[in-house]
Amino acid sequence: MDTLQHYARWIAMLMGALLMAAGGCGEKKDRLSREAGQCEKASAAAVAGTGADPEKQAPEAAAAEGQTADARQKPKVWIYTDMSDKTLPGRNQAGTVNDPDDISAMAGYLLMMNEFDTKGIVVTSTHRAEHKTTPDQGLWASNFFGPAYRRDVENLNKNMGGYPAEVSFVQSGIKVSGERFSAANDYGSLENYCTVKALFDLAAAEAGPINVLCWCSLTEPAILVKHCLTSNRQDVLRKLRFIAHWTNSPLHQGTAAHPENVANCREDAGACRYLKERALAGEAAYYELGAIGQHGIVGGYQGAEYFDQFKTSALGKIFAEGKFVYKSVDHSDAATYWVLLGNWGVSLKDVAGNGTNSAEIEKANEEKFRDWSKRIHDELLRRAGLAAGKGME
């Protein structure tokens, strides 16, 4: 109860401060109130220890797969993604605001969700100017994935167990501002970074490791690391393990001379540089995967007819249609959670924890994932089939 009261007081203070700052400007006041609500939702998720709404957790979800003892053994996961509604018009080559590949990666994660202890999912952690005025993307994601998940989860729990009854998402605190990391800012206060503070508070309250899967630019992780170091909270930082896909690659987009010249790093070069420096100094655990998801998992298996088989279930359909290009589903950021599972070709033991990524290691891991690509996709297809009721008596 003390923890909940702490969050309630913090939320009330934050909302009051935001509303006072808004002054008499109605539009600004409405926006700040909405952002404060996002902070409240993210913090509530952290208190509950799940990405889903705490009031909607079904008893059977906690009881599945060996009661709470088994749940404690599952890797704890927090996700930062730049995912947004792909029907929003944008300026990238697909005509969307953000690359829709994370939609497929997220659908795959939800099919695998019983393997993880999901703590929070933050969407639109991005810097696109269009998002200053786009609708609440946390609400979009909950409305987009939520019905599909609820449709599939009953059969998934009947066949496998361990899935939470609900899944929800929260919009990033930097989505509207588009703010990038500044090394000159000490980030002593996280008052203006609700989805960073939610993760900090979670890590402060729980045992680690908490695996932070980075599917986007590194702005929010960098702010969190800087805050921990500024406030001498190395105890919190030691509980965090950042796992990132393609923020560095000497083989793809980047070069041996400039491996940082890749999209997810260029998006906020200062954040990327800072995190890598702190990891190399031994102050943060950062696992750089390179492009092994794109060129290993995704590039390892193709075929439109094969991927059409996923469409029998609601989540499978989202997976297959999120981003389908070159006869394959692009869910490259999924590499972060397959590596975390550790028994699908590549594990964290195969990746340096100090942010470095040599061409030799990336190539070796890419080839391992390419060899395992068919088995990874078959597992997702098996789960999509179970979700659709296939194989059930």
C-alpha cells in the first residue's frame, strides 16, 4: 500500500504541475493533461509489474505454468518501440510515419508472451514531427492489438498456459515533443519523462535483471542511464540490461569505419554514442545485436504461401500483414526476444555486454539465426495455429 500511495502522490503532483504550467491555454492544458494520464498509466503498469492493466489480470494467468514460482523464472521485459499506426500518412518510403516492421515484431512477441514476464510496452518512442498532432498511440496500440490478443489468448492458454488475460500499451513521453538526448542535460529529474520514470521506478522496486528491448532510437534508455549516474543510483542501473537491434553494424548500412551509421543510431546519434560509451566504461549492460534479425531471422526464410498460413488467427494475421516485403515478414527487432530466450540459435552469451559488435561476431550470429530461421517461424506458426483452434480436441 505504501508503494501505491507513493505513486498516487507522484501522479497527483505531476498532473498539478503540468496543469499549472499550461496556464490559461486550453489546447496546451488538454495536451499536458493527456500526457500526465500517460504517466499515470505507465506508473500503474510498473506498480503492477506487468504491461497489462493491473485490474484486468485473470487469476488463471497467475496460476498457469507452475504458479508464481514459474513466473519468477521468466525473463522480465520492458519494450521501447517506435511503432505507430501505419494508416497515419508519413514521409518514409512506405508512406507511413514509422516503419511498420515493429507491428509484425510485436504480434510475434504476443504469440510468445507466455515465455516472458512483461513489465511494460512503450510505443512511439520516436522523433517524427508528424507525431506532434497524431492521436494517442498507446490507445491506438491497445485498440489494435487488444481485440486480436483477447480473441487468441483463450486457445493459447488452453494449449500452453501462462498468457496474461490482457495486454496494454502506453504512449512514449517523448512522442509529442520529439526531444532528443542532450549530453549537457544531467537529467537529475525525470518529471518530464514519464515513460523513463516508470521504468526507473520499476527497477528501483524489483529485483533484476530487467531486460530493456530497444526497437527504436535510444533516447529514453540514454536519459535513464544518465539519470541513474547523476543521482548515484548505480544500484538501479545494475538491474537493467539493454538489448538492442541494429544500432550498430559494420556489415549492413554501417561500415567498418563507421558502424554507427545505421538508422536506429542516426535517429538520435547523441543518445547512441552516450549509451555505447557508458557500456564500454562498464557502467551499463548493453547488448548490441547488429542486424542479425534482419539478415538472419527475416532473410533466412521466404515464401508468400507459407506466411499466408499465419492468417488463420488474429495475431497471426497481424504478424503476416504488419510488414510483408520481398516475400517475407519483416519482424527484425524480434531478434531481441529470441536472443533473450537463449535456445533459438543465438543467446546473450554470444553477444558482448559492453555495447561492442565486431564484424566477426555479427556475421557468426547472423548465420546462426539464418540456420534457425525456419524453426523460429515454424514455432510462431504453430502458436498461431493453436490460437486459431487448430489441433484442439
